[in-house]
Amino acid sequence: MKVKRGSTTFLKVIIFLAGIAVLALCIWLPVIAVRDARAHPDTAYFLIPFLVCAYGFSIAFSVALYQAYKLLTYIEKNNAFSELSFNSLKIIKKCAFAVIILILIGIVSLRVLAKVTVSDDAAGPTSLCLMGILATSIFAAIVDALQKPLKMLQI
């Protein structure tokens, strides 16, 4: 299977730019959290679960990006149907499930925060979280569909 080097290079650049965006989020997240804690000191203790979920999400997403980068490298070297690419897809799928779990934890903490503070309505952020779970689930299903032919070739 011949793959044009330009298409994989383009995808590698996109992965690299997404990694830079995640790194920028990780750098600015504490600044935003401190600013929010100063603005709302009565609910500042809810920032801890939020930061744990956000950094867990960032770590899982970064690992998935790295594995996708490795997978593109395997494809460039015509090793798309190898044990290494199978392992990369397996790690990407585990990262997707970790992201789903972290988003669910975020929804629970958001709903608890909405119950504690009577004036907040959590319907909008909850629906965005559910859309994120849907997108991640679709991505995990695609990775699983890609993984099945590789599993059959290795048997």
C-alpha cells in the first residue's frame, strides 16, 4: 500500500498543532482557575475536581495524539498492518474511554455545583459535555473498526 507522503505530513502537522493547543490549555488553566476562585470564593472548592478532570483529559488526549503520530509514521513506512499499529490503536481506544470517564466525572461535579448554587443552571454545559461524549464514542468506535482487521491479520 503506497501512501503519499504529503497527506501523512499534513496529518502530522495537524496533530502537532492540536498538541500545542493542549499544552497552551494546560499552561493557562491554573490562571483561569485562580481568577474564578477569586471571583466566586464560596464555590472555589469545586475547582479541584474540575482541574483533575481537565488535566486528566489533557494527558489522555496528548497520549492519543502521540499514538496517532506514531501510527502515521508506521503508515509512512508501510507497516500499517503490523503489531505496532495494532498496539497504537489499542492505546488510542483506551484513551478515548478515559476521556469519556473524565467527562462523566465533570458532568457529575457540574450537576453537584448547580445544586449547591441555586442561581446556576447546568443544562448548557451538560449538553456540551454529552456532545463531547458522543464525539469521543464515535471516535472509539472508528478505532475499534480499524482494529478488527488488524487483529484478524495477526491470527
